[in-house]
Amino acid sequence: MLVKRIIPCLDIKNGRTVKGVNFKNLRDAGDPVELGQWYTKQGADELIFLDITATNEKRKTLSSLVKEISRHINIPFTVGGGIQGEKDVELLLNAGADKISINTAAFNQPKILEKLSNRFGSQCIVLAIDTKYEENEWIVYLNGGRIPTKRKAFEWAKEGVNRGVGEILLTSMNHDGTKNGFALDITKKISEHLITPVIASGGAGKLEDFYHIFKDGKADAALAASVFHYEEIKIPELKYYLKYNQIPVRIHE
């Protein structure tokens, strides 16, 4: 059985790590370079860096900050925010990213997923989907959760896989920052029906939430931010808890 991955997320605004609730009311959570180093020592399996206002502000991801973080970590590093095409991907890979997360640009120009996966490899391309449950459907949102679409999250995830993405980063806007647990239903649906690994994001608050997203939600990885940033949950403690409860994880020695 494949090991389940624990992934801290650095949401970046103006060069600082921030965290909010339901994508709003952002507050400072620390220096991203220091956090990246710390999470490497803590035994995180990967690190995700999202420049959360890049698309809305119509600018590129902070490649210099990506380069600085990558110099201080030795775990897989995914970067997203403001990515529009092949040149952006090339720039960030050269800056030290291992994988690229793409959201709004992929939705607006789905063929870009085929171009990117063909050129850089499927394993390098992560489709990020921000979704909100409303009127009995999980709906896709764009521009950092600011713009609703009429597209259903499952349908968009399926198209993304068909176009070559190697992973899906699924964030529930309803659960984001609430610490009330992950969105089990939509995560399970995508995980069970699509071959591509799913990273569940939004709602981590206690150890049991991680157990349930792996056991019941069938996620391949679980992402969290504030509970890790503020040490409400420590990654070594979380991994020992999961291992004790028969969830396969990689223990950092």
C-alpha cells in the first residue's frame, strides 16, 4: 500500500506566509523560508507554496522567494500562483520547484494542461481546484476563490486527468481554516473514480481529521496550514498517531 503524505502549505502574500478562514481575513503566519526549513526537519513529506494573490493581482509568482526556499529544503516542492504558460513553469522549475500547481489559467484554457504535461511530464503538473458546496453541488471557483463558475468540481477534475495532470489539489472553501474536518464526500468521489492522486485541503483541526480523510475520504495526501504553522498539531506526533491507527506513513528518523 502506498504511504499517505502529510503536506504543509505556505500561502504567500507580499512575501509572507498568511492564513485565513474560508479564504478571507488573512493573518501573518511567519517567514516562508524559516517555515520551509522547519517543516523539512519535522518530517513533512512535501511542501506546497501558493502565491495566493498572484492571479487576482495579475502578476507572476515570486520566483526569487521560490529559489530561496528551495535552497533550504530537501523534500518535494510544489509551487503555484499566477501561472499562465510554459515560460512561467520553466522559470519556477529552474528556481527549484519540483511540481507546478495551476488553477485559474487551466480552467480558462484547458488545453494548457496537455501542453504542460507533454512538455514537462504529467508528474510535474498539479491541477488545483478550489470548490464550494452550494445548492447541493460542489462548484469550482477561480482567482483565489473570488469568482464562481458553473462547473462541477468532479467534472473539472475528470477533464483535468484526461488532459494529463499528474495530481489534483482539492481545496474545500467551506472547510478552509474552520478546523472542523476535511470535505470527505467530494474527496472520496474524486479519489475513487479517477486514477490520479488527490491531495485533500481545507479543514484540518485535529489528529482524527487526518485519519478520516485517509480512511473515509480515500485521499492520497492531506494538506494543512495553520494547525502546523501555530504548532497545534506537530507532524511527528501526527505521523505516529496515523501509523498506530494503521494508516501507512513515512516516519522521519
